[in-house]
Amino acid sequence: MKSANIIQLSDGYLNRTPIFQYIMLSMLFPLWAVAASLNDILITQFKSIFELSDLASAFVQSAFYGGYFLVAIPASMVIKKTNYKIGIITGLTFYIIGCSLFFPASHMATYNMFLFALFAIAIGLGFLETSANTYSSMIGPKKYSTLRLNISQTFYPIGSIAGILLGKYLVFQEGASLEAQMATMTPEEARVFGEQMLQHTLEPYRYIIYVLIAMLVLFLIIKFPKCKPVEKAGSSQVKKPSILETLKYLSKIKSFRKGILAQFLYVGIQTAVWSYTIRLALELNPHINERFASNFMVFSFIAFFVGKFVANLLISRFSPTKVLTAYSVIGTLLLVYVALVPNMTAVYGAILVSLFFGPCWASIYARTLEVVDDRRHTETAGAILVMSIVGGAVVPVIQGLVSDLVGSLSLSFLVSMACFLYISFYFYKEMKREASSEKEANGIEADAI
């Protein structure tokens, strides 16, 4: 691409960032955040209405993040054969279809139908994230790839807060908690009441559909750079690598494998903590209802936003790995407090944990993508990183199972703590590796002098 002094470089990056297109791209991040945060509302709502265990209620996240896992590779193939813009348009289309499925689901009033609708939404979000995360890191100079993605990710908490507020005022109702109200009803009264409450789940998705249609139209009419590696003269006959060839190449990169595991566990922690914060508040204080307890998620996402903002400032002045190591260690200690202190201060501890989630996803994503030297594998590498989001389907289920087994939602937060402990170790090892590389580079420079 060569327009307004923006030049497409051979490695797929640009010489400078097209601001308007970058803003449009960043506006996609709150769109999947809305869907993800609404899951936290649905888990609480469905647990009471369908009389689910903590393990069963966590299947909301399994359906959601399982869709991500299954669609990431097909999404990368679409992007590889077309471009990032087509991937985004495809994602928005599936997202609209998934939201629309909530309308028949509410009338059928079955848990499985809601899970199917969430799975369809996740297919759209899988396309969006596979496209937008990699695209954001590449739509400008390579040296600012991590910063660009971190800035785009800063928009994420805005969507998260919007999702919780939509759930608070459109899904949750005034009065006693659903569990308390339904406990006084006959089975038939509880069934009818539950069906009435399910109708409230439609409203947030109705408004989301309007926004998605507007975004879809904008992406259809606005021109975007391709941000793909430029083939050298005479190389047009070179065969592009197959999926199997790419997987074989990536499996040999140790740093890539470690990044995948770190991302898997990070998304699992984030999803588990957010999934159970409202439930934790209701368990520790039975005198509050769901609408009041949802305020704690608003505070969590505000903390998440502040944490991202502060991290961006710190990363611009200090070593990113040092900042992230400190963030992860503090987050781990806070989760120990959440698990072991059986009063409402544990809920505030869970809120503070969100402060230290901030920069992790974008940093792990961009750092892991950078170790892929052969840029022909970029799209698939980005897809595999998005597939690691399946951690959000696994860790909450494990935490829910632990909660059911030990009879304590509080103690189940030790599962998230163990995951954050590994993240701390991952960034610490990255920090040591960077220090070693820097020392080696300085030694080479000294020898040259």
C-alpha cells in the first residue's frame, strides 16, 4: 500500500500507522469484550433459573471459548487466502447471527439452546480476534507492535463495563436475589418465573446487533492496508506453506510453545475470576441481590482499564518484562487472599486482581508472535494464539469442579492463583532471558570496539 506516505514494507508492517483505520480496528476490541462480560451475567442468571451446579454453570464459558478454539485455524486460512478485512467482515456477520439466536433460545427456554447461541457468537468473535489482534500489531512500524496492541486492548475494558451495565439494568431485576425468590415458589411457579426472567436476556443482544450492523457497514466501505509480507521479484511461484508445514515450523520454536501455554493460562485466570466474582459476592453476603453484586464487576473492569493504562506508561519507561513480572506476582498474592479470607474483603481483593490483568494478553500475544521469523506463518501463528483462548473454557470449569468438591467457592480461587503463579514464572524467565541477551550484545559491542 502506498497512500499518504504510508508504505507497505516487505515483512508486512507499515512505515507508519494509518490513524483512522487503526482507530476503527481498535473499536472492534470492546465489541468482543461486551459479549465476554455478558457471560458473567449469564452464569449467575442461568445458575438459578436452570438450577445448575458451579461446574455446570461454567459450561457457558466452555461453549463460548470452545468456539474460539475450533474456528481460529479456519479463520487464519480465510485471512491467508484473502486479507484481514475479510476476516473482520466475516466475524461481524457471524456475531450478528449468534446474537440473533438468543431470540429463539429465550422462547425454547433450554440451557443447551443458549449454549448453542453462545457458540455461534464465539465463531464470529474467533474471526474477529484472529484478524484484529494480529492486524493491530502489524498496522504500523514493527518496533511499536506490542505498544499498538496494548493501546488497542485498552479499549477492551470499555466494552466489558458496557456489557456489565447492560446486564445489570436489562437482565438483572430489583428485589431479592433469584435464588431467594425461587426458593419460596412451587416448582411450577418457579418454572414460569424462570421463563419470564429469561426474556430479559434478549435486551442486551438487541442493542448489540444494532452496533454490529453499523460496524459491518463501515468496514465494508472503508479501505484498509493489507499488512501482508511482500513477495520478492521472481518469487511468485514459491509455494505458500500448508497448515501442517506451519504447525511443524511453529512446534520447533520453544519460545512460541511457552507463549501458547502462558496465554492459555492467562485467559483461563481472567475468565475464571470474572465468572465467579458476582457469585462470590452473593455467597459471602446473602443479603445482596444480583443487580447490586454486578457493581463489583463494574469496579473490576474499571480496575482492569486503570491497570492497562498504568502498565502502558510503565512499559514506555521500564523493561516490559519487569513490569509484567511485578504485575503477575502481586496478582498471585491477591488471589491467595481471595481464596483464604472468608469475608467481603475477598471480593475487593478479586477486584484488585483485575488491576494486574491489564497488560498480560497483549504483551504475551505480541511477544510470542515476534518470535516467528518466517512471516509466511504469521496468520496461522496468530490463529494458534487465539486458539489458546480455550483456556477460558477449561480453567473456569476446573475451578467450578473444585468449588463443588470442597463446598467452597472461595477456596476454588486457589486454581486461578496457581495459574497466575505460572504467569509470574513465565515473565520472570523472559526477563532473565532479555537481560542475558542484552549482556551478550553489550559484550559483542565491547569486543568490536
